[in-house]
Amino acid sequence: MATRGESLTPTHLALGRAAGVRGRPVLLASGGIAALAVALVLGVGFGSVSIDPADTVAILAHRLLGFDLGRDWAPAAETIVMDLRLPRVLTAMLVGLALAVAGVTFQALLRNPLADPYVLGTASGAALGAAIAVLIPVRFVILEFGLLHGLAFIGALVSVYTVYRLSRTSGLAPLTSLLLTGYAVGSLLAAGLAMAMYLSGAALRQIFTYLLGSFDAASWTRLAGALPIVAVATAAILLRARSLNGLLLGEETAANLGVNVVRERGILLGLASLATAAAVAISGLIGFVGLVVPHVVRLIVGPSARLVLPLSAIAGAALLAYADLVARLLGEIPVGVVTAVLGAPFFLLILRRARAGYEL
């Protein structure tokens, strides 16, 4: 630090910039956690029937933490908060977290800031699985998970596995082969989806609802079904942040750093796809969260996966919670419409303002 009368030298300025960069992750994490808390209260309190924010906080404190804040509330308000809105808000946060973490992983593995969680055909596979479920005349529900959710989950995983296996038989470079195979398989699945939609008749609206994403049917049971999958996949990805950083530098450099490239790439692709499949099974297809959030976080704190992964998880959860709140206040429109309206212009602005020559 320069004393009184001293001029700021380039060294002082460099140290100041470094200190600012070091402080950014803490500020971003603190702001993200605060945004999550606000989103929880607003998301639970606002809707077709508004609940006073003080009552909302008192109900949450009483039911979740066992605190008595000395306020009285109507039994109906507690039912709305705990049984209807809280599982929906938490589901939105879980899906946002999963998509953001998967986006970070795919962008690092493919070394492409425009990659998203659906790059390997996950979206097409899930959509086709859901459409097939709509066409099948058999209906069953197990723990509130119906045929649509099950086939969407299976379709997402099968599509990713197919892309991965086919890409390994190609004579192209591994990443090029993976991307091209994902595009080809995704196009084939999209054709199957179009045919399923053509044959769906009166059920077409149900397919469109899934394609646009929604949390209308969120419940504690569905949240409990997806939470372990997303939690395990996310934790495993976080533990492999070092491998992800190595792969970000290129496969040859990663191998020189002691990373088993083939094994780690396969594991990380599988984990990111698993988290994405669990998310889309309960919410449908929601775009831009896994694309925009990692990109923004990376511009702020740099490329290190140790920072980008947890910060993106927080930011993704907050973003989708607010997007779902906006969707509800606008008359229960699909949340995917909100994320597209918010995400597309914002992402274009980021690309326009990014420094020339910026790389992942």
C-alpha cells in the first residue's frame, strides 16, 4: 500500500487488481446466498394468494428451524407455504443448480463456452422419451413419478450413452467426434420427436408443456426423488475439480499433469449427464441456465473449476428460482419462456462486451 506522498507504481496497481480478483468469489458467494434467501421468501410468499412476508418467515422458521417468532397465521397459509410453494421453490433451485453445474462441466470438457447441458443430445432424448410416454395408453404412478418422468430420464441417459459410444469409433479427434456425433444423434431424436408430436393428437399440449419447462407439478416426493441423484453427481464433479482444470488446458497437458484423460472425461461426462437427466425429468426442458450462468461466473472469477463450480451452483439455483417466480406472477406461463427471454439478450450482451480474444 502506498504511503502518503507516494505515487502508485505499476506494482501497487497489480497488487490491487489481484486483491480485487481474490475478493470477487467471496462477494459473489455472499451475494448469491443472500439472493437465494430472498428468493425463498418471495417465492413462497407471492402467488395467486399472497402471504405477508413476516408470516412467511415465521412459518418457515417454525417448521424448518423450530423457532417461534411470536406471530399467528391462518392454517391455510401454512398449508400453502409448506405443501404447495416451498417444494416448488426448492425444486426450481435444485434444477437450476444441476443445470449450472452440468454447464460448467460440459464447457470445460469441450473447451467451448457455448456448450450447454444438452449438447450431447440430453434434451432430445428426454423429449422423445416424454413424447413416447404420452402416446402409450398405459398410465401408472409410483411415488408421484409417472411414465413420462421415467421415460424422460431413461431417454436422456440412453441418448448420452449412445453419443459417447458412437463417438469412440470415429477416426476424428475425441472432442470433435463427440460434438458431431451429438449433433447427428440429436437430429435423429428430434425427427422422432416430431413424428411423436404428429401422432399425439389431443395430447400435443402435454408434450409442449414438457418442452417449455414447468414446475407446476412439483412436490416433496418428486423433489426427494431427484435430490439424491443431483447431490451425488454434483459432489462427485466438485471432487474432480482438479481433473476438470487439467482437461481445460487440453488433453495433452492434462495427461502430463497426471490426469487419466480417457477415464476422467468419461466419468465427468456421465456425472454431468446424470445431473441433467434428473433435472429435466422433473422440470422439462429449460434453456439458457446452464449456458449463461457458467459463462458469467467465469468472466467474474476466472476459469478455475474450484471456484466456478460452487459459484455457478449458487447462481443457477437463484436464477431459476426468480425465473419461476416471474413465471407464476405472469399467470403460470412456462418457466422456459422466462429463461429464454432473460437469457438470450443477456448472453448476447455478454458476448458483445467480452474482451477480444477471450477464451474459456
